[in-house]
Amino acid sequence: MHYSLIDVVTDIVQNGAESGADLVELCVNEVSSDKGEFSFTVKDNGKGMKEDELKIARDPFVCDGIKQSLLKHPERKVGLGLPFMIQTAESTGGGWKIESSGAASGTTVSAWFDLGNVDTPPIGDIPGMFRTALLFNGLKEVMIHRTVGGRSYQVRKTELVDILGDLEDSKSLVLLDMYLKGMELNKEQ
């Protein structure tokens, strides 16, 4: 299991960035009620997965062993991100869905978690996760859609770059962090 739900989301966004995508759309929803729910969808325009790859995506012992291993962890022969997401969702009363139609069509990964389930990990640092997603290499555009209860907001990487400049500059990072934390604090108003 993951330490927090944002670890799950960050891993899926990273998969999109490493798939050759230059666009990732991230939707994060949180329903506050007696039985709350946390859900996310990550849609990328990367290389996609063929039908046979979709069928085996939940197997932790299936990894291409070459390209992905060299990108993340040399000599690793397993891929645990999707299997851990699936296990976490299913064991906490949630669910998951993966869609891709093959070559260069990208992939869409969705999962939802019952926040009332005692086994559901804590949500974690949402602004920190958004910052990380905005800084993944290779992604020209990251579109973030966040909904909490009745309030929502959107963030686009290209708009932030227009305003702040290089997001990896220390001054820009401080301002980006303040902006994302402010957006998350204002969600309650």
C-alpha cells in the first residue's frame, strides 16, 4: 500500500510523463459527506497501451524490463504502481478503470477511494502533489482540475509559466507553492 493517496496519483502522473506524453490532464475530486470519497483521473496523450498490455497491467511482475526499468530503476523487472493503486482502491471500498486504445492515443487511469473506510490511507499534501506534477520533465502542458464539495478550481502549467517564468527557479517555486496552497485553502470558502 501507499503511504497516502497522493502517492498513488503522483505515480500515475509520472507514468504519463514517462510514456512520451507532452500533455497530462489531472482531475482530483473530493466529496465531503457522511461517507466521503476521493477520486482522480489522469489522462495523457502518450504512447498508450495495447489491449494485451491493458489486460496484464494489474500484474506487478510484468514490466518491459528494458525501457521503463532504465528510466526509473535499472535492472528492475517489476512495475508496482498500477497494482498498488488497484489494491488500495479495491481494499478500501473503491474501484478503478484504465482505458487506452493503443498506439499514440494516450491512456486514462481513474480510481476512487472510500474515505470512510478505516483502511484508506490519508489523502496527503494536495498542493505538493500538484507542484510535483507541474514539474515532471517532458510535460509541456499539465491541466489540473480540482473539485472539493461544491467548489472547484483549475490550474494550467502554460499559464503559470507565462506569469512566473521558469517554474524550477527558486523564486518561482516559492510563488507556485504559495499559489497552490492558497487555492487549496480557498476551497473551503
